[in-house]
Amino acid sequence: MTTVWTVNWPHGKFDVHAKGGMLAGVKLKVGGQDVAPFYEAPWIAPGIKADPPILENLRSEFACVPFGADYPQESVTEEWKPSLRRSEADAQLDTTDFLLHGYCTVANWRLVHRDEESVEIEVEYPQTSAIRRLVRKVTADRNGPNLTFSLTIETRRAVARPIGLHPNFALPQLSGAFRIKPGAFKFGIVHAAGPEPGVSRALPGAVFDDLASVPLSAGGTAAFDQLPFAHDTEEIVELCGIDGRVELIDASRAVLYRLSWDPGDFNSLLLWMSNRGRAYAPWNGRNVCVGVEPLTGAFDLGTRASLASNPINRRGVATTVELDPASPRTIEYRFSAAPAA
């Protein structure tokens, strides 16, 4: 069993798990009711094995350094294939650069400090990695049902990497009862690999300007701003050049959630819409959630694709964060909950 650190405060509670440094067990008091905004995978159990290993402990929110994994070149559209091609630059990458969402998601973090309102933890990366250490802090707001997160990234040398955060939200049972209202963004783009061949309906690689009108492979468009879908699917889209904010309205509970961050840290927002579309283990057709993930990166296509010229950075939106060993990078973002108007 992993070590868990718990914070209780007048407006709620949260847990931080040593395994993966993941947030879990969040319960908030909002407008006279108790709400649990975040998702945890239904298959988590002691001793479970899964591939990739991150699935063994897939919980509510976590840091991704680097963001993504290594996709096969043949899985993406023609426009994206050159970005996934192996090159001499691969010699500068480590095996930890190809783990899904980074070494931090499967490692055991250590406690740095804990008090009545916060938990601060750290993880050291293997010596072969360009990333040296991460420090993560989760802090409760003494005045309300709100959380502040910080992530400090230390490196061994100057590098650029895709970096992101991975909040996962639980969805109500009623189709369309959960609405996503993103801030202003430059353009949206559909995942270059589907992401689930034969299941996903959005047109891979398609560019759009309205989350309520996303191009489909079968022609036409569909609204991707109201979840869950009535049909089974898996969809991923990225809102590129976003202004650092998104609102989420759960009409079934009359609750409004807000995420906000500095767009200088994360210039895009990835939306992972998991809607019973994966029938194989451990998903088994039962997974319903939405990942609302601030990032600077090219989808979850990983370090190679994000470093390369790709259809996102060619449109003027960077897909890597510059990291300097002389100046550790500290990133903050905020989550709040309130009654919906």
C-alpha cells in the first residue's frame, strides 16, 4: 500500500499519494452540499498490474514531466508523421523521456513538509535523466473550497521538454450535463492518432475554432463541449494558444469549477474525453471521465514530436518549455469550486 498524506480543512479534504505524487480523495463543501469533483480509475486495487504502469494508480490529478509518451509513426496522420520520425536528436533523450507522462507518475515521492493546509513532496529522477528533481505542493484555501498547486522543475542541463498537468474530472450520468467553457484560444486541433482507431469519431488532425463544432471523420461536426456523450467513444482535442482559464459546469450538482494558470507556463489545454470507448483491460468499457489538462506540448505524442517541427508549433504555438539548471522553473495553477448561477 502506498503512503498517503491527508489534509482536512473546514471546506473539504484531499489526499496526496506517494505513488505518482497523485491527488485523490478530494471532497469539497460547496453551497451546502458535499461534492467530489475528481475522478479515480475504477480498477485501482492492491497488486493490480497494467501496461503502461501509470494505469495501476490513475487518480485525480498529477504532474507530467515530460508530458506524453512515444507513439508509433504509422499511427498518426500524414501531416504528423515527420514529427514522430527518429533522428539524431534522440541521442539526447533518456528512457524516462518515453514513459507515459514521465518518471514522476510511477515513482514514489517523498514528503518534504506537511501542515494543516498543505502537503509538499519531491521526487528525484534517475541520474541518466536531464530532469533532476520535481517539488510539488498542494495547498488548501482556508477561506473556501479551493486548491492551489505548485510544481518546481530542476534540471541537470539546459533542455526543452513538453510539460503538463493532468486533472481528471468525474462526469455525471446524464448525457450533456457537464459543460466545458474554455477561455479564448487561437485554434483547436484533433488528436493526430484518433486516439482510438475505429472508435474515435473526430477527424484526426482537423483544425477548428469552436469546441461546439469539431469536425468528424464521417463528415459534419459535433459538439465536444457537453459531456458525457450519449455514445461510446474516446476523443482527444487540444486548444492551442489558450489564455489560461477554463470553466466546468456540472448541471447535475449545480456546481461551477474553475481552473486557471499562467499561459506563459502552459499555452494550451488538452481535453481527454474518455466515454466507455476502450473495451480492453483495464478500461473494460466502464471508464467515464474528462481530463482537463493545461500543457505546453503536442498532444500526448511525447518528447520527440514536441521537440520536432509539428503542425502546432508551425502555427506559432510552442510545444516545449525551456528549462535552465541555473533557474529552476516554478509553475502554479489554481482550482476553485462554487455554486453554479
